Amino acid sequence: MAEITDKLGHWLDRSDRLLRPVEDSMNLVAALAIMFLMLLGVVQIVLRARWLFNAPIFGYIDLIELVMPALAILGFAYCQREGVHIRMDILIRRFEGRLLWAVEAFTTFFTMVIIGLIVRYSWVFFHDAYTSGDSTSDAELLVWPTRLMVPVALGVCVLRLVIQLGGSLRLAVSPDLKPVGVVVAKDVAAQAQEEIREVLGEGGEK
């Protein structure tokens, strides 16, 4: 594996290492949110059974409304880092060298602009909910913590896109350098092998 020899590469690598724990933690919270909703659903079914307790959870729908954004948005930056969002890999794989990374830089910049706008306006929605004390209709739970998740999670994604944009521009100028902070497209066989290793664990057979 080639070493990182340029200053931009070192900066991107350092930034990538700093951002990874944040993305991993947010993705873990999203996974815990999924587990919470599953357990909450089981408890709701048991409690509302007429032959058992006939006592459904008060504000059950409100809780789902508040937790749902966590599993929908907190893993966004992690997925962007791993390249598991919907991508036009069939088209991009036709490019090579500078052209490939120039296309990646263009699409990354375009994505960054769109998400940046979403961050801007989602912050407005959060601020309005915070200042007005907006709450859910049934249990009257405050909604601003949930609305805050959107600009925060997408803000982290913007930071990831900045790293990827820098990495793509770096390789567009010098495609022979070691890729840093970018999504490297994998063929079907390599992706299948990686998924097998994830299932088996680090100590599994390769």
C-alpha cells in the first residue's frame, strides 16, 4: 500500500480519522433507535391486549414520531463515508484516472450544496420549534430535540462531503496518489467478500 506523501493527503487523512468516531457513534444511536422502536412495539401490543392488560402506552404514536428521525437521518454521514447510498456506479466505473475523480468531485460538490441548503432550512424549523415550544398533539412532548437531529446529522454529512471533495480533487490532479477520504468503487466479487468478512467477523475465514 502506497504511503501518503503530500500535505493535503495528510490533512484529509487526519480529518477522516477525527470524523469517523462521530459518524460511528451517530450510526450506533440510529441502530439503538431501531431496537427501541421494535421493543416499544412489542410492549405496546402486550399492554393493549384486551385479554391481558388493556392499557396501551400513552403517547405511543408521539414517541414513534420523535424517534423515527433518528433512524432515518443519524446514519446518513456513515453511509456517505462507506459509499452505500444509491450511486451510479455502473456509469462511473466507465471512467478512469483524472476523469473519474473529476466526475466524483462534481457530484460530491453538487450533493454538498444541496445538503447544505437542507441544513440551513432545517435549522430554521428547529429554531421555530424551540422558540415556540412546539409539541406533539397527544402527549405534548417537545419536538425541538428531534428537529435538531436533522441539521446536526446533515452538518456532519457536509463535513464528510468536504473531505470527499478534497480527496476527489486531489486525485483528479494526481491520480497516482493513494486514495484518502474518498469512496473507491468495488466490483461485485470484492463487495461480496467484504460482506462475508463482516458477517464472519474479523477472525472469520477469508
